[in-house]
Amino acid sequence: MQPKIFFGIITSCLIAILSACALPTPAPPVPTPTRAAVVQTQTGAPTNSPTAVLTPTSTATATFTPTRTNTPTPTFTPTIHPDLEGVTIDGLRAREYQGGQIRITNTITVTDAYTRTYITYPSDGLTISGLMHVPFGRGPFPVIIMNHGYIPPSRYVTGSDTYRPADILARNGYITISPDFRGYARSDSGLNLFRSGYMIDALNAAASVKSLPNADPKRIGMWGHSMGGGVTTRAMVVSDLIKAHVLYAPVSADVRVRRFTGGLSGASESDADLAESYYYWTRKPEIIHDVSPIHYFENVTAPVQIHIGEIDTTTPPMWSEAIRDELIKQNKYVEYYAYPRQAHAFIGNGWTLFNQRVVAFFDKYVKNAK
């Protein structure tokens, strides 16, 4: 076969193949609508749908929506109510304790050494009841304020927790005054935040001594057991009227330890401002610090004697040790006695030794005070 003929056959075949494989002529382009049609997702077998007719609409005008930011809600901090601020140690130091007239309401007992009577006196606008022992003799006698420990008010009677040591002190030449504290026995009820009301009653009892003709208002000591030891601890950083302090198994001088705020007992139920301030600030460490006597021992001006039972589980020895250690740190005079096998209320030889030491201490720093 001739090359030209072969080339022609190949060329014809290529043209035929290309013609069979050629793409169809595209349809004229469909005009693009001015607004895109919404595409719907359909499930199941496709169906013939009528052609959608585009209806021209007005052009939407864009509007600006500001971005929302989360602004934190401001925290409301109530101001410190004056009554609450007044029971900080600085607030108590700024107060005046004027007391008033001690009135004998009834004579209970006349012993071979003293007369025991019921009394009342004013404190912070309240009438406080109590018990008084007065030795026989002309006087003027030194005076000891006796602060009782915690006893449920429903079980408390005048003189509870103090009449036995008061008997010993009266036989040794001391007038003793045992306040019932607000809310106890025949005393009026009153505000008692952080138990400061009890201390106010104790210091007003001391200030009222000047109304007794046979008492020496310049020779006053203070004795306190348990809760009453806490009352005495607070008093010794507030007033310089007291010449010597005895702490018998005292509660902690740091309110963080015992966490007793005293509640709103005695407050007016309608005093919403005080309630709001109280429930907020009593949970703040700065207030707990400011009402704790242990942070103010630099203000102690009189000797201190501490007594604690080594097996006391009501007021653990570590509380008394902390008071002792901080007094030493502040260069204050302190005597510390721990009693083996004695609990919260001393008995037997421990009780006898305790009272001997108390009398000797008060004789030195109160009876013979200049």
C-alpha cells in the first residue's frame, strides 16, 4: 500500500473518532436572578416541582446591632453599723463606763463574817441584778467584780458560779459584786454583740463601786471563770480602773478560735440596718481581729493571774497558754498555774490551792495597792 493512501485512511479514521467524541454545543446562559432562590432540602424521591417565579422585593436596609458586653453586677458592701463598730476593742475603749447607784433590794444571809444581799445597778440604760457580799467592819473595803461563766439562762440563778469563791474572798476582807449580766436572772436584756454587753455590765459594776460608802473605788480587782474569764480578758485591755485580773479557765482571747459572736440578742427586731451589717461584717476577718482582745494586750495595765486544769476539755489549756505567751511578748506581768488532774471546775486540793493563790494575788495587788 502506498504511504499516501495509508496516511489518508488514518486521517479519515481520526476525524470520525473526533466527531463522535465531540461535546454538545452548550445551551444559552440563563440570566442570573437579582435575588438568589432559597434552596430547600428534600427527603425521599425527587418530584417535578413547578418552576419558581422570582418576585422582586425591595432592597433590605442593614441595621447596626451593638455587641452586648457582660458588665459585672456591682457588689454591695454595707457600712459598719455604729453598734457593731462600737464593740471593737477600740470602740469599747472610747466608751465611758459611769455606772450608778448600787441598790440593795433584799438581804439573803447574814453569816459570821459577812452579809449577802441582792442588788441592782444601772448599765448602758439597763437595770442589772446581782449578788453582793459585804464583810463586817468599818472599811473601806477593796472590791472584787466576779464574772460568772456560761450557764443557760433558763438554769441560771443569781450567784451561780461565783458564790463559793465570793464567800472565801469576803472572809478575807473583800466586798464582792457578782453581776447577773444582761439577759440573766432579773437583769434586763440588751444588745450583746461578741458578748461585749457582759463586759460593759462588768465595768459599769466597777464604776458603781463609788456609790457604796464602805467600799474603796480605787482598789478594785476582777475575777472571771470560763465565759467570765473572756469578759475579764476584754476588760483588761479596755479599762485601767481594775488593779488586778484573775482568769480561771478562760475562753480564748481570739474570737477566731471560739467563733462566738453573741448574735443579735437584745437588738430591736426592726433594726434591719444593724442586722444587715452584722451578718456581713461578722464574716470578715478584719472585724474578728478588731474584737479579739489578744491583739490589744499592749493596753494591759494591771497584773494578770491565770489558772487552768490540765485535763480541761471545755476551755483547753492551749487557750490559756496563748494568753500567757502574748502577755509575756508584750512585757506584761502574768502568773500562770496549771493544775494536774483538774478539769474545768476545780475540786479537792486543786480548788483549795487555787483559792489560796487568788487571795494572795489580790492581797498584793488590790488590797495593798497604793
